[in-house]
Amino acid sequence: MKLDKTDKKILDTLQENAKITNAQLAAEAGISPPGMIERVKRLENSGIIKKYVALVNPASVGRGTLAMVNVSLAAHQLPSLDLFTEKINKMEEVLECYHIAGDDDFLLKIAVEDINSYEKFLIEKLTKVEGVSKIKTTFVLSTVKYGTKIHFNINQKNQ
């Protein structure tokens, strides 16, 4: 789906404030409310807008220990990959999971209460996933940049 300047403005605004009213969003985008609703529905139906969420600060709810975990699998056939992703998707500690190229196969972002909680997660869950051959953990000291917004250069021509 090709996005025009108005679509990009709608997406830009919704990424900043998904609770904005339809009337406010239409005014921001410079279109009528019915036209805006139609555009948002099209963006949702096409899968460009996946869902609307509240972003929770992990530290404020007792999950302030963040770790980036590299995982290697012993085998790289589809059944092994599928089994790993199926198990990971059930682990509430895993915030994000990326299938990556390079020395390792997956990169996980983990949020837990503390180091002891991470050790429990590691021993009781991650190491029990069949096919895992190597795990390398890096703990986050501080978050320098965190973002979820995809930026659009709305004012640039030919976009």
C-alpha cells in the first residue's frame, strides 16, 4: 500500500498519541472526520497499524532488570526454529525476540525483577528449550534511547 502525505501525518500523530479523538486527528491531518476514519480503517485493515497499546515503564512495575540475550541453536532446520519460537512466545519475561544473522540465531530482550529472577528464568525456562546450544547474556545498565515510533519525513517532496 502506498502512503500519501495525509496517511503519514495520521500515522505520525497516532504514534505520538493513540488516544487522540477522531475530530482532533482529522484536524491534525487536515481532512474531514469521515475521511480520516476511512483512512485509519484502511491503515488498520492493510496491517500498517497493527494495534494500539499503552507503553508501560518496566521499572515502575518491578521489572527493571533488562537483559539482552543471544541464543544459538544446535540445528537450523525449520522444525528447530519453529519449536524455539513457539516456546519463547509463551515466556512472559521475553519482551522481544529477533531471528538474526551472524554468530547467534536469536536476540531476546528480557525484563525481570532482579538478577535472581533472571537466573531462575535462565535455569527453569530458557535452558530447558530443546535445541538451545549457547546462551550469552548482557545486562542493560541504562537505556540511552528507547523508541517505538517509525518516523516519516512528511515535508519532503516525492514521498
